[in-house]
Amino acid sequence: MLKTIRRIHYLLLGAAALVTAVSLGNAGSMAQNKNETKIVATFLPVYMFTKGVTGESGKVELLIPAGADPHDYQATPENARSIAQADVLVKNGLGLEEFLEKLVDATGNSQLQEINASQNIEPLEEEDKDHDDHGDHDDHHHDHDHGHHHEEGNPHVWLDPVLAQQQVKNIRDGLIQTDSNNEATYRANADIYLRKLQELHQEFQTRLSPFQGCKFIAFHDAYPYLAKRYNLQQMAVVELPEDNITPRDVQRVIKAAQEYQVKGLLAETGFNDNRMQQIAKDIRLPIKKLDPIISGSLDPEYYFTAMRNNIKTLEEVCQ
């Protein structure tokens, strides 16, 4: 994900603009078909999971546009209108959507039902850059001067197909609680999606089993759940600035690669290609892109396409 400074002071958009947006949202809600459940999902993976459960039985809207970084997203008046009109808000949770609580409070939608897709998921702690002792991962180092920190733990649970199943179940159960008229539909759709996630998990296990213990370095701390699930080792996170890479930045990467004797480095899909080539040339290790799935198609099936591409990437790095 893009390494930018968090800017969550969306209230600087102006009180007048937000009040207007909420007023329009409430007016629109009056005219809305009362039999239709309007659902807002915060960002792409949560949207896909939600749409996989609802099918065509509910209107699902994506709050954060595909491709935008949820870490430092700034809410807009359009977002306020969407939440003011919504019956249900589905979020990833674990502190990912830092702007959300204030935005929901500002809309004054007292009827809004919130679903935390990560409920009952035990988060992995985000490693502090100043600490070298990380429990079961004593050898790991986390250098993220330019990154994001989440007090509730690492939020990237959707990249583990098993935890993704728990998220889908949480969404299913939350929707049934708020819209019991569509319970049968939600259960049937969720069963299909859960079966596909289980098949994906089994494919990950089969294809990555020859590479157990494979060590890699990541440029963003997005993959610890995925690595833990399939016995890979994310040895270090070396986050780099968005703009120009300095010789010191390159030396940080080289030092980590040499220290942990890794097979390769993993960047995100938005990582600049020229920077990748520059670093790969300097450290003489392959750099591949692993998709965190914050951009792409809104089709719920796209999750499986992106994750199977991630399997291929991991095979290439670890061979």
C-alpha cells in the first residue's frame, strides 16, 4: 500500500459541506425503497466478501474507491451521504479504517448497524521498529520509519484465506441479524463463497508445501498472516519513502537481505517499477509484486484471481 503520512482530519473539508451532505443523505434515505437493505462496505476486500454474501438481494456500495489507500484515506462529503443513507456498514476493523468512527458520528445515523468483519479474529501484533525481540519470530526485524502503525494489531487478515472465511461468516451473521428476511439467501451465498475460500486455502497448501520455511523481505507489513498460515517466513519489513530512494535506503534493504539470507523481496502492486529495478540490480535478488487486493475489479470472484496470482508470485520467489 502507498506509504503516505496519515491524514485523517477529514473535518477540514468544512463543517458546512458535511452538514449539507448529511442532510441530503437523510432526505435521500426517506425516498429509498424501504424493502431494500442498503449496505456500505469500507474497502475492496470487505466489499467483495459482502457482495459474495448478498448476491443481488441487497445494494452494496464501496466507500473507499478501489486503489485508494485505506490507511490514510480522507473522508469526503459523498462518504457522509452514503453512510447517512445506509442501513448497514461493514468494516474490516482492527484499526484499518481510522477515519471511520468520527465520520459515522458526524452523520448522526442512529439506525446504522455496523458489522466488524474481523470480530473474534486474534490479531498479530505489529512489530515496533525499535524492538528486535518478537516472541516466536525472534530473528525478525521491522524497519518501518515510513509506514503505518495500528494500535489494534496488524489489520491485513483478508490475505489469509482461512481468516477470510471467518470474515465472510461474520458478515453473513451480521447481515442475518439486521435483515432476517433474506437469511436463506445470505446463508446459501455464503456457503458457496466459503467453499471457494476453502478450496483456495487447499490450493495454497498444496502449491506452497515444497517451499516451507522460505524467507522473504517485504516492503510493507501486509503479509504476516499469509506467511504464518503457509509456513513462510517474513523476515523483515523495510518500508521505503514514496519519492526518491536514497543510497541509505538501498543499504537498509541490502543489510536486511544479507542478514536473513532471504530468497527475494516482495513489493505491493502499486510499487514503482523503476524503483524495483533499481533495488533488484543493487541487491541481486528477485523482487516480485504481491497483491494486497486494495485495487482491481469489484467482482467478488476477483479475490480468487488475485490470490491465485499471489500463489504464483510466491512460487517464483521461493523456488
